[in-house]
Amino acid sequence: MYNREVKLSGHIIDSLILPKALDRILDMGGDFKFMEFTVGKLKGDISHAKLLVEASNETLLGEILDELSEIGAVVVELKDVELLVSEKDKTLPADFYSTTHHPTEIHYNGKWITVEDIEMDCMIVVDKTAERALCRPIGQINKGDHIVVGRDGIKVMPPERPRGKQGVFEFMSSEASSEKPIESIIKKIASEIKEIKKRGGKIAVVSGPAVVHTGSGPILASMIKEGIVDIIFAGNALATHDIESALYGTSLGTCVKTGEAVRRGHRHHIYAINEINKAGSIKEAIDKGVLKKGIMYECIKNDVPYVLAGSIRDDGPLPDVITDVIEAQEEMRKYVQDVDMVIMISTMLHSIATGNLLPSHVKSICVDINPATVTKLSDRGSAQVVGIVTDVGTFLPMLYNELKTEQ
């Protein structure tokens, strides 16, 4: 049998980290023995466990240790990380380490170094001169980069469930369901937002066009104007239908106020794109007095940055849309490390894309009428996301009203 000692520390019982570790070892065909186990009795105490992990071959043992590292296990025998040089741009050495989105440190030159800009499914590049560890996607790997390989000298710190009173992000850790108490959840979310804004934190919103379709566009615009929302991630559709609504009072050719189809209204979103193209950009349309209200209007008037990432089905698209998806991804990366909360509303693709870029410490909420959107986020690793299955036309007004109430 091949074996290695690993240790787990923290609220490993309350957070179910210990049973998860044991399940993974057995499910993968390994075995374990407890070497040490100390249980924290008081709320401020932490627990410690040392396990001898066993497997029938070295490859299987490595795979088990990889799985355990994702939930915070650390190999007891302390070694520096192993580095290999990339022989070609966008190419990795064998047995490269693939990151999680949890805070991560590496042991290099006898000390622990924090991995900067952590993100899931990326690599760790070590700058030997500056003794820095940088998280980089494969597309940013250059020939000659020193890449972390293997599993020695890597420490992952997943978020733990605190003992005592639960907040919304612990309370909602179960599967997405339409049978959740929406009103009480929204009150808790509003309270979290107020706390974040009070300490100068930032809120990002990832939005699909349903916000406009349901008549909630003015609410999101007000949240931007009032400084509640600090950045917008969206696609061509949100901006186009927001501008269509501002110019013609319709969204997808349907009157936003009455819900009635407007004759030949299906052309309105193309009219909207055409007006912006004539002006040159959304900002120039505002400067020329063409666009006088809406989500995009408030973003520009209040210096709130936005990233509009294009897709294969876009009409136009608007001149502000970034049609190169890798370029759009890089633009989003400029902001995700600096936000405290992300609210994802009615957009599966943009929500999953954003979730994949976020560090696990960022509080995240996904609101969608389709439970599959929330489930897909969780399945792809964004397990910290609070899922709310409801219509955005219900969620945003309730959230905004709650934010306006005094604490």
C-alpha cells in the first residue's frame, strides 16, 4: 500500500469537511486510519484530524490527495512546491496543479506564499525573482513560466460554516428550490448588502434581459444611480433591450407597462442598435441627448463600469459589446477580485461564466425562474452560491423595497 499523512484543521465537523474527506477516500477506492483527532468543544475552538491515507498504487494515491486538497487537507510532510518550466506558450508540464477558487498558499523557499488572484481551473505560476505566486488561466501561460506541479507544498482553505447564528449564506446551503421562504431570504440579503455598503464594499450585478422584459429595468437603474450597484456584467441583450425600452417603451416589441404586443414592435431592438451605431457608442448617444434614461444611462452617468460580453446569437451587436470572449473574460477579471457580493439575475451563461471567475469568499446570489441555472452553477464548483428560484420581476422590487427600509 502507498500512503501519505494528511491533516485537517478548523470547524471540520460543523462544516462537514471531515465526513466529506472520509467519503472521498473510500469512494475512490482508498482507505484511511486516524492518527490523531482532537475535537474543539467551545464555539471558538477548532478541531484537528490527522489521517493516514492509503491506496493500492501511487497514481490512485495522488488522485485521492488531489481531491482532499480541494476541501482543505494538507500533506503533513512539509515540502516546497515542485516547479517545472513550460516549454511552449499555452502549454503545461505533466501533472500540473489545477486550482480551486478557494484561498490558496504554496510553500516556497521555506515559507508560505499566498496565491494571488485565485480562480478555479487555473495554474499557479511562480515568479522566482519576486517570490510571488500568481494564478493564471492556461491561455496566459508563456514559454519559460515556472508552473507548480504535483501536490506537495500546497494549502487550500475552503470557507467554513461558522458555529452559532447562521446567516443567509449558511442557511441557504441546501439545493435550489422554489419552496424557499423568499421574503425572509430577501430581508437577509438586503441586510448583507447594507453591511457591505456600510464598510465601503462593492456589489456586482450579472444580469440578463429578463430584468427589462419584466419591467424591473427602472429598479436596477435606480440601484445603480443610488450607489448600491458598483459594476454590471451582461451581454448584448440586456443593453439592447434596456435601450429599446428607454427609446420606444418596449422590450422584445412588447410594451413594458401594459404587456401588450406593439404592431411591428419586433423591429424595435434593431432600431435601438441602429440609433446607438449612428451616435457611435452608448456614451455618445447620451452626450447627444438620444438616450435619456435606463440601466446603461445610469451606468455612464454615475461612472459605474460595465462589461458587455458578446455571444454567437447577438444582433448588431452594440458597439460597446466585446465580441472576443477571451478579451471579455479578461475585462471581467479586472473586477471580480475586488467585489464583496455578486447578484446574478436570469442569465445562465453569464452567471456560470462569472461564477467560474469568482474567489469562493465572494458572497454570491443566483436568481432565476429555472432551477437548472442554480444547479449548474453548483455543479461547476460554485457551491457558495445562494440559489433563489423565483421570477426577477418579484425579486428585484422586493429587494429594492427592503433596501430602502431603515435597519
